[in-house]
Amino acid sequence: MCVCVCPQGNFTWSSVPGRRVGLKPVPLQNLSELERVRLQDVAFRRLLRDRDLGCHIAIPKCGHKHRRLLRRKLDSLAKEKNKEKDTTPQAFGIPLMQVISNDRAHKQRLDPLRVEHSDPTELMLSYLELNSGFKRATKDFSSSTSSLSSTSETPNESSLLITPDVAPRTRRRGGVSVDCITDLDDNQSRLLEALQLSLPEEAAGNRKRHHDKKLSLNPIYRQVPRVVNVCCQHLEKYGLQTVGIFRVGSSKKRVRQLREEFDQGWEVLLDEENSVHDVAAVLKEFLRDLPDPLLTRDLYTAFINTMLLDYKDQESAIQLLIFLLPPCNSDTLQRLLCLLSTVAAHAEDSLDNEGQKITGNKMTSLNLATIFGPNLLRKQKTSDKEFAVESFARAEESSVIISVVQRMINAFAALFMVPPDLQNEVLMSLLETDPDVVDYLLRRKASQSS
């Protein structure tokens, strides 16, 4: 039985083997898929209870709100882009989750080893091996050398433990001895349900507790579109000292060529020969062309209204709203803000080790927020008559949008760290329905901290 004690605000849990686990701030992406879904619920309740944003707040859904409209748009884009070949775009102008799905298919084509097993007999053997591996690992936690591991598409993923028996399975998402709640059950008749390793996009739409059984107990893939990751890596390597990065114009021809390469699903490799300004333009255009902006239209007013709070409360409110975002949105936002905060850190002139002057890029967080704000936060399109009436209000809101994004850039390091009190609420909600899961998660937290 897990017990939580909170002496003077410290959140400490006692697990089954008698170990005491103190909760500490952890990166959002270190949480399991199940924890991230529950964190959305906890953040939602916290916003309703402690933050009066003066507007309706709802957890954004990861599905397609306007499927027919989006399908028509995709079809028209495909015809315009390539009249000879009837192909749909792979990156630009399509929903973010579809981009992630296309990237996953692209990665599987390049790496056949990542293709999941299709033979039912092999699936059965795989499941039994994973299940037996977990039972062996949990017999003696203190003496076990096993550790949990999650496969990530981002190089700097936190390392977790893995047993020798299940090492070959790490190419599966969450490839460890336990992947979902059903793996904790001894009921072999639920094999097919246990084998349905949920894709990350399933999480947002499944709010009911019984659907939690299909959610992974391990961190999921970092859901950052390939075009975003490739562009960010290039700009961090070659563009930090480029004056006016994101502001100076680019070559429309070269930008269009890069867009087409990403949209056709090609493996795009950027090096020093590629113009920093061209790559910066591609990144901006990707964010601008998303049908639903990165911060979602559902939360537009809520993000805007955070600036009405006292200054000391604004950052925490923004953080809670970020926790409401679907994983693909929050992961992509984190990658983008990491780049922007790095660019802002190189805005001013500096000296190298030899005392030589290094020219800054002149792009402060305010300048960057001015450029990226309208791409990250925007409303539904309105008619010409409504636009004329709201023109003044929109001008006012544009300055607020810049302020919100600037706060995000400046507070980047803290925004994606989940504080102990929120983790505690997540565990408490899980304790009510799945105490065995809580004990499993605590064991992993203990192994990480040690």
C-alpha cells in the first residue's frame, strides 16, 4: 500500500518495499503516458479552482474537429502542389498529429527494425516474455539490476532501467517489462487488449478511467515533427550569431524547394551550405500553416487572460495551460521555446576566451515573441464585417499575445518542469483506481533519483 506524507510541503511516498520516495520537480516528458493524461485533468481542476481566467476552459482534443473541411483542404493542396502525382502533403498545412504520424511512417521505412511484429504467434511470445520479465524484476526490487527504459526520438531522453530479458524489445514504444496497466494483470485472456500499445494521440480523447488501461506506464516518444527538429538543430548549430535571424528575408525559391522536400517525405539534410534565413523561414511557415495553432484555438482566450493576473501568478497559469495541451503540441512547443530561448541568450554582443568581440544576433525575447506570437496564438477566422468591428480589439490582443509568448521564452526552463504538488495530485488520483500502478511508478522514480 502506498502512503503519502507531506511534512512542511514535502511530498514523500512510502512504497511496498518500505522505500520512501520524495517527489522532486521532473521534466514533463519524463512522465509516463498515463501520468501525462492524468496531469491534464489535475491542471484543469487546478485552473478552475485557483485561477479565475474569466473564460471557458476545456482540455483541447487531439482529433480533427472539422474532418471534412480538412480533407477538402488537403485534397486541394495536393492538387496544387503536384498535378501529375496525386499525393497529399506530409508536413505543411496539415494537422500536427498527422505530421507526427507521417514522420513515424517515414522513420519505419528508413529503419525496418522499428516495424512492429505482425505474426500473432510472435506477438504472443513477445507479450509472455515481457510479462515474465516484469514478474522476475519485481520479486526483489532492492537487489534487482533491472532498470526502466523508454525509446525516444530525441537524443537527450532520460535513461531508465531495463532487464537483459527485455533488452531486444526496446525498439517498441515504451519498450520495458511493463508498458500498460493491463501488463500488471495476471489475466491472460486480456492479451489482445494488453498488446494494443496505444499511440500517443489516443490519450487526449480517452478521458474515461477504463481507457487508462491502454496507456503506457512509460514515457512516450517525443512528438516533435521532423521539420521542426531538423530546422531547430540547424539554427542552433549555424544561426546563433546571425544578426536578424527570423527577421531578415530569405530566398522564396529555396524556401519553396525545402518545403516541397519535406512535404514529399524526403530525408532532408541541412548543413552549412543552407542559408540560416531560409531555414528560419521554413520553420516559421510550418507553424503559420498549421490548421490549429500550436497553442490551440481552444485555449486562445485563456492564454490571453493570463496577462490579467498578478505578475507572480502569470507564469504558473501559463504552465497549467501548457499541461492541458496534447503531447504533440506541448512537445513541439518545448522544442521551439528551447531554440528561441537559446537565440535570445545570444542577442547581445559578447567576448570570446581571447577577448575578441562576438556580435550578438540582436534578437531579444521581445523581438522573437513579436515574430512568433501570431503564429502560436490566433483565433478562428472571422468574416469581413466581424473583422472590421474587432479590428481595434485585435490590435490590443496582438500586444498581449507578444507578452504571453515573451513570458514563455523567458521562463522556458521552468515551464516544462512538473512541480511536486502536481505530481502528488496525479499519484493520488491514480491511487484511487490503480494502487499497483502507483507503486510501479514510485519504484521507477526511486531508481531515477538514485
